[in-house]
Amino acid sequence: MQRRMIAIGTAVAATAALVLTGCSGGSDASSSDAMKAKGPITIWYSNNEQEVQWGKAAVASWNKDHPDEQVKGQEVPAGKSTEEVIGAAITAGTTPCLVYNNLPAATGQFQKQGGLVDLSKFPGADAYIEKRSGDVADQYKSADGDFYQMPWKSNPVMIFYNKDLFAKAGLSTTDPKLATYDEFLAAAQKIKDSGAAPYAIYPTPTSEFFQPNFDFLPLYAAETGGKGIATKDNKATFDDQAGYDVANFWKTVYEKGYAGTEQVQGDAFATGKAAMAIVGPWAIASYKGKVNWGSVPVPTKDGTAADQTYTFPDAKNVGMYSSCKNQGTAWDFLKYTTSSDQDRALLDTTGQMPIRKDLATTYADYFAKNPTYKEFGSQAARTVDDPTGPNTIAALQGFRDFYTKAVISGDGDLKKQLQQAATKFTQQAQQK
């Protein structure tokens, strides 16, 4: 799975150490000369097969018409995590001009290192970004109100369900009742009682900082109608009734044995070990021919209409890095690769959703020909991402530590621990 397949290991500690160096080997990110300079550049893109295919085609298309501004594209170098690789490259001054795999939660950290170019300094940049992405772009601004990342693509997560296993459990395969917590839990009980699958759902129970994005955050976004887990000034919000209800829902899932508490090898949904999963459209290709699946929005306590339900976007954005000498070319290439034509190519090649406000209408023919992606095209307009502060990764790690103990293991008083986790999150996120 796109984010879950990356082994983090000691990445959090390593990247925190990089932040403490507070330096970058690159040029002055605000230099007007660099921002105007044209010439060859290097970019990194993700190493998954579909994105490599898109990246190579985009580079070749650009290079054909820009002999004096050639782009060299390559996969992100291997490492414990993309975030650690980028953080180390910032310190060493060896970052490429653009990285098409930036985790929004790491943006503030890279910015604090001095590694990112302020895109808002380019003439017309804010207008371009906001025209392309609409109101969704606002959540990707940094604390100073500027964009240090280009909103690029999202994979809004929904509930996938295995129709064959649902039928075996006596559940509807065309209109599964999963909209409310009570309905979801009732369906999970039927799956368990019938023996249709060992588990109803199997969110990854490991302790990496990004795992809340695939259990707690989607449901919190839905339950609050589009509220993030922190305010603009990085104060935690999740110690409210909605946060408690979401945490208690998942605690019940684990207490009842509807989800496993041990790390599973492979994909529990693809192998039939679980009847449901929380994943985005990137997974469709991997399930083709393996699972007869359907999808519905994530549940809320009392139920929410599908066209009003929010979720987590699992977005990856684009950062421009301060070691780039030819930032003028980098900006032009960035606009080229986020144009309507290239966004269509991205959609065609990867099935991932460009972060465009007019996605469903601009590419109506695509969604008509590929109806399994249509729900995701609609869902992409209602997403809430992680905060973008300088210490978001550390704060998310603290939250995951709470979740592992209080929710997955079910130890202690949930409400009290939730409040403690929010206090700690705020302290970590606001740390200078």
C-alpha cells in the first residue's frame, strides 16, 4: 500500500536530528536570480510502476520542446523512508529541483530545515494554485500563508468491501449497511459469526506515525464534517466528542475481535483475511482479478450522506528545493506537469486523483469510461489532510503511541488518555 509499504524504522528520530541541524546545503531559496534562472534540472518521482511510467512520459514530452531546459527524471533514492532521504539530501545540499512525492505532514519540517522554495514568491503562483485546486489548497499553506508545496494528487480513502464475503455473511452486496457505527459493527458481527472471513477489517496495527491516516483520521474528518486534528496554530482538536466517538468506535472493533492486533504479512483484504479495508483508488489496480469489491464512504456515528462525507486524502504533493539553481525552469516544469493535459495523463496512467476543483467535470469522459473511479473523483473534493507544521511527524507519533495503547490494546481510561494525548500533541506541534 502506497504509504504503508514504506518501512519507517528509525526515520522519525533521524529526521528530527536533521531538523536540529537547521541548515541546508542549497542556495538562498528566496534569491530572485535563482527564481528566474533557466537551464537543466533534475526531478525525483515515486518508485511505483504507474508513477514511473507517468514521470518518464512527462519528462520526455517536455524535453522534446525544451532543448535548453532539459529535465532529468529519476526515482526517489532508496532509504528507510522518503522523508528521511529528502531530509538528508537537504542537509547535504543534494536535493533535486523538484520531488513529486512530498508528504504534506513533512512539509513544515523541510521548510524549517531551509530546504524548500516558497512557491508563492513566483509571480502568479498563488492564483495558479488556487485556480487549479480551489478551496482544498488552503490546507496545504504553511503558517505564513504561503505555499511551500504544490497540491498535486490525492487518494481519498473509503471503505472497500468484498462482495463475495459479504454474500457469504448474509449481507447485501449492493447496498451494504455501513453508514453508521452501529451498522458497521453489526455487519462486522455477522462476518465474524458466519465465518465468512477471520476479520471484518484489518487496519495496520503497527506504530508508525502515519498509521492514524488509515484509521482515526478518515473517520474524524467524516464525523466533524471536514475538521482537521489540529488548528492553524497547531493546537490539537481531537479531544472533543467526535474524537472520543471515533476512538471508542475503533476500540470496540478491537475489543470484539473484528480486527487483528498483530501485523499481518501481505494485504489482509486481498487475501480474504479481512472482508473490508480502508484504502484509496491506487488500490483498484492491485485488487483487479483478485477481489470482487465495492466501496462506500467511511462511517459516522449517526450516518452522513455520501456527497457530504469527508475523509483523509492520502495526498502526495510537489516540493521545490532550495539547492535548485534553475528555479525558473523548475517552476515552468511544475506548471506543465500540473496542467489539465498532464493531470489527465496522471489520471489515465495511475488512477490517482489530481487535486483539481473541477476534477469530476473536467474529466467526465474518464469517469464515464471508468465508473469504478467515479466515487473517488467525487470524494476527492471533501478531504482533510495532516497538519503542515514543523513538528507534525513527532506530534503524530505521539498520537499513534496513545492510540496503540488506549485503542488497539484497550488499556486504561480512553477519555482521559485522549485528553492527555491532545495536550501532548499540542506541546509537540507548537514546539519551536
